[in-house]
Amino acid sequence: MNYDFLQLEQKNQVATVWLNRAELHNAFNTKVIEELDACFTALNSRDDIRVVILAGRGKSFSAGADLNWMKQAGQASIEDNEADALKLAKMLQSLATLKQPTIARVHGIAFGGGMGLASACDICVASTDAKFATSEVRLGLAPSTISPYVIRAIGARQASRYFLTAERINVEQAKAIGLVHEISTPESLDAKVDEIVQNILLGGPEAQASSKALIRMVDHQEVTEDLLHKTAQHIAHVRQGAEAKNGLTAFLNKQSPAWIKATAEQ
């Protein structure tokens, strides 16, 4: 697929989705959102892709929504305005529910929707120059569509501050509140991302997809009898899969499982 505002690179089992609107700090509009959604949907069907990295060309990861696009959307009818916002919400859901582990490679600014993209990824690695913000209230807006992912990442208590103040969050603060997992110098950012990629590739792809689904199922749920049965059913289903059988047999025989062999052959 050809994209106007994205670049998709593949190196063995790793796909990197580059936001490629550098002159506007990778701000997104309807076209960028449509391309991201289509790209994530296509990657989700790819068994040859084990990890997806989301990154930005130029000086920034993403400045969030293009303000001219937001202004135009605000002047549309309520029905058209809602439909437009729903496209962004569904794109973020496509990213958050990818079967592959996802890594946000953040440098420069990640404001508004850019912070939403970073939050929707499973793992966030940021350079020392990274800055985050839910900046919407300073424009008379609210961080509506990104809120499920930002609140999941930093919690409601931290969101209560940053949604209301729109303060810029430096990378150390971002790590302290749970948004960022690892900090790296700009020169070592790719090496740090690759270090995490290599650890991901040691796990079974089906097991990782099941683990992502498990987190969504269990997060913020009370430990009830129903939840106990759901988690038991989950592991019972996973254990009966071919990947689990191969992985357990390989471990007991001190061999490499099939997914490690497949990686080594590339």
C-alpha cells in the first residue's frame, strides 16, 4: 500500500510505521488518521510481523491534531463532527488492539493526540529531549478520544492534573507517572528500542497476543468468581495451542522453540 503521510519499513519480523509529515511536526488530519488506521489493520493480519514500532520523522514524534483540521471539524454539523472524531477513536483502538507488541519511539514533542498515540502503544521508549502534554484545554478542547489510553497509562489521579493544566511533562516526569518505560539519549534511542525488540522476539507470538488480550480482560476488574473462571479458561485455551506445546517441549528438551528458530533463519 502506498501512503502520502506514512512510511512503512520492514526489517525481518519488525515493522516500523513512520509518521511522515515532518514539516508540520507530524500533526494529523483526516487523511493521516485514515492511513494509520489502514496500516494498523493491514499489519494486524500479517503473521510475518512480530513487532510494530511507531515513530516520527523530523524533529518530533507528533504534535497531535492539525489545528486547521480541528477548526474545520468544529464548524461542521454535530453529526459530521462526531463521525470525524470517531475515525480518530477507531484508529487509536486499531493501534491499541494490534496482536503484535507495539513500541512508541518518541523524540521531540508528543502533544495531544501524539501523547495518545504513545499511550496506545504497549511500550514507550523516549529520548531525553521528549516532551509530552495533553494540551487540549488551552485550545478550549478536551482530550476525549485519547483519554482511554492516557488514563490507562498514567491513571486517573495523574490525568486529573495534566488534563486540566495542560502542563508540559518532561521525560523524567513521564517515566515517574508511568507513561514512559525507558529513557535514552537521542543517539542511543534506536539501540534501546532494538534491545526491547530482541526481548520480545524471545516470546511466542500467539502467547503475546493472548497476553495483550488478557490485560484488556483483567484490567480494573474486581477479582470475582466470574473473573477467576475467565482467567482459568484463558490459560486452558492457551495451553492447548500448538505454540504452547512446542514451547514447553523445547524448554524441557533444552532446545529452541519454533519461533526462535524462525527468527534465527532470517
